[in-house]
Amino acid sequence: MQKPLIAAALALLMLPLIPAPASAGPIENACLRSDRPQATRALCRCIGSVASQTLTRSEQRRAARFFRDPQLAQDIRMSRSTRDNEFWARYRAFGAQAEARCSR
């Protein structure tokens, strides 16, 4: 009776040592699904990592749409809306950071 309890306790103690499956964010997924030949798994992972550090999840979903519809990015960039302008400033900062970190 004690052996199963010990085994269960050891299994619970080892859980933090087992890596959790990676969960790709919206930007990484969009990058991977794009038809761009430069979109390698490593590059998309790097860009997704920068996105998760610099953009909210909602902003990531919004920016991920640019991969399918580049005109949407242009529309937001040219928008007079304060909300769009603030998003565009954060998106540009993300882009600069991603370029600096991921284009090595």
C-alpha cells in the first residue's frame, strides 16, 4: 500500500521538471501559416516570443491578421483614430524589437 503512495508522491514532485508543451501565439501561428519562404519555424518562434513580450494578446490577434490581409495594416497605419494610432505605435515598436532580436 505504501509503494503506490510513494510513487504518486514522486510523480507529483517531478511534474515541475517536465516541460509544458509550447503554446504558439497568434503572431507565431500566422507566421508559420504564411507562404513566405523566409518564415522558418525558428524565425516565427522568435517573432512570436517578441510579440508576447511587447503586445497584448488582443493586439497580437489584430496584428496576426496582417499576414492574411496586408491592406488591413495599411488601413490602420493611415487611420486617424487615436486607438489605431496608439496600436500602430506599439506595433512598430514590436517590429523594431523583433527585427533587432530575430534577424541575427
